[in-house]
Amino acid sequence: MQNWTNNQTSNMADGLKVHEYTVSEISREINRTMERGFPMVRVKGEVSDLSRSPRGHLYFTLKEHNHALSAIMWSSTAKRLGNKLGNILKEGSEISVLGKVTTFSGTSRYQIIVNDLDFAGEGAILAKIEELRNRLIQEGVFTWQNEKELPLFPRTIGVVTSPTGSVIRDILHRLNARFPRQVIVWPVAVQGDNCPPEVVRAVEGFNALVPNGEIPRPDLIIVARGGGSFSDLVGFNDENVVRAVALSEIPVISAVGHETDHTLIDLAANKRAPTPTAAAEFAVRVRAELEEGIKNLENRISEGTRIAFQNKRQRISDVSKRLPIKENLFQFRDQQLDGLYLRLPRALRSNIQHKATNLSECGARLAVPRVLFESKYKFQALDKGLSSTDLNSRVTSSEERLEATGIMMDKYIKAYMKSKKLGVKSLKRIIEGVGYKNTLKRGFAVVRQNNMAITSKEGFQIEKDAEIEWSDGKVKFPS
């Protein structure tokens, strides 16, 4: 063993001369080499082991799979970055740091001194989306669609989505089950670079259609896409897409991703649906429920009219009971007249005797013609007071007012019944107008197989119990 050691030492001495370093010297040399080789670099990784020293320095580790890089940010840098630091530097966030690689001589470890940092990967995209969202809020873009109401009975629905896949099938199936409507599909890419411009063209294209034109203009637009990753849905956060939806004259329902997914198009649309199926449910109501509602409304109108008519009749009856009976009224007046007539002779005799006494006492002073004239005048006034003309006039006036009240009540009840009947007829016309028979009259046709409506060419075989229905008749295959 001793001989082998001596020979090894001899060989090292006989070879090239190698400079010998102390530990501190080699550590300093490595540090200088690192700093010269990496004066300023940008490194991306996931933040872990984040901590702050009492002096305000920040220590953390950038991780990527099984690799790790120690990082330090001096307190002066942390103060300079301010709020930006708090929004970005968080445990588990993916960031990109700018700094200088150096070594820590005490433990022979290398690390990066961080001068600046920013989001990386999805975090960077999220930061841009948040910035765009705040800017659009300041402009009021997300309030533009709030003024529009979803149509109660859309005749035509435009769907912006991929022409293949489960999304369009789910929408068509749900619409047919609830209230079949005419559907126009505008095919678009729902992810990738082509997604934003194609969605913009679709929304603007539907708005450019002429009402009652060769291709009918939709009354409602559904923008739909199934679930996916964050990057798959990023096209629906595009500013041009958001503005196109916000500016749409046609109301828009957004149905992008699953219930937990949220995009900026959801804020710009009239209504957000958690799924494409839910979008179809928002678009139309159940036909059977509408028919039942109309029936209930008719019953309520009929019952309300009956009760109102009954109340008016009762009120007229109550008023008539409080009026005096015509015969009794005249009997009372007749009795008064009879009493006056019976008392009249006695009164006249008493009055004449009284006047005669006065004449005897004052005969020398009063002229006879003047006394006769005054007495005649008083007799005429008394006779006029006993006339029944005024009483008859008042009774007649009361009868006329009662009759006029009855006529007005009759006119009011007839007008009320007429308005309610017109309302029911209007609702019936709405139901009839949205039926598929009217759609056939505009040049469309229904294709059935085995008595089921066909909404896709897939699985259709004309030789197997097929039927095509137009507005003027049907044709069956095979004939």
C-alpha cells in the first residue's frame, strides 16, 4: 500500500503543474466566472419556499420539475417594486425573474439576485386579461348589452360554434324538446389563432343580415363552446370578440366552457349560460308550459270578469234599495196636499175676520182699493206655494239620474268584457304565429324518418320510411 502511494505522488509531480487553490480562493474564482458568464439573465419557474427576513430581504426558490434555483431579492428592490411585487410573487405562481447569477461562497451554492419579475405562462395571460377587463369596464363596454331584453318568442336563432361535436347537437336537441325553432349555424374555429377573427365575422355577419331576407336575420345569437383548458378558451377573451358581442344589435347568450369557466365574452353578452344546453333553455320556453299559462290566463280573465260583473250588479242593487219607492213618495205628498186643502178654508175665514177687524179699526185711514189689492196678492202667493209642480220636477230628476247610472254601468261592463276578449285573441294569434306550419309557408320543409324530424344528414336513408312535408302537402319515400 505504501509503495502505491509513493508511485501515485510521483506521477502527479512528473505531470503538468496544476495551480493549487484554497477553498476561499476557488470560491471567489467561481463567483467571478459566474458573474462574468451570466451578467443579466431571465429565468422562468414556479415560486416555492417564499420567506421574508427581519431586514426585509425576500428568499424563495424557482422550481421546474426536479430542478431548483435559489433566489434572493434585496429589501431595496422589494420596496422599489411595491404593489407589483405583492400581486406577482406568491407561493405556487409561475413567474419570470430578471437578475444576476452569483454564488454564495460560504456554502458553495449558486443563486440569482432578482432585480425585477413578472408573470409567466398562464399567469402572464391572466394579467393581460385582467388589464383588458379593467380598461373595458372604464369604457362601459360591459353595460352596452344590458339595455336589450332576450326575445320571448325568437323565430330564428343563430348559433356561432363548431359545426361538429357535441355542442351543436346538444343545442339542437334541447331546442327541439322545448320549443322547435329555426336554427342557423355559423361554423367557426373555437380555439387557436383563427378563433377570434372567425367569431367576430360570425357575430357581425348575423347582424348584417336583412330582416325577412333570403337568409332570415336571427332574433337571438348563441356563442357556444364546450369545456377545455385555459389556453383553449383564451380566444373568447380577445378584445375584438368582446367588442363585437357588446356592439351586437341582436341579443347574445354566451355559453363558453363549463360552469366554472369564465371569459370576458360572458361580461359583454346579454346573458351567460353555464353550458350550451343551458343556453338553449334560456333561448326558448317550454311550449306546453306556455299553452298551460295561456289557458290559466283565460280562466283568470273569465273569472275576473264574472266577479266584476257580479259586484257591479250587487252595487246597483244596493243603491236601488236605498232609493225611495215612487208610489210612497207621491202618497206622502198627496197627504200633505190634502191637509193643506182641509186647513185652507179655516185659515181663509180666520184671515178674513182678522182683516175685517183691522179694516174696521183703520177704515178711516186706509183706502179700500189698496186693501183689496194687497189681500189679492197674498192669496195668490199662498196658492202658488201649495203647487205640486216643484215636487214632480224633483222626482223626475231623480228618476233620470238613476236611469243614466244604469246605462253607464252597462256600457262599462260591455267595454271591459270586450277588452279581455281581445287580449285572449291576441295571445292565441301569437301561439299560432310561432307554429311550424307558418315556417313551411315561407319555403321551408320538414324531413322525417320513422315519424321523427331529421336535423342532420347523418343516419338519413331516403329508402327507409322517409317523408318530406311542404306547406301544400307531403311526399313519402319509398313511394
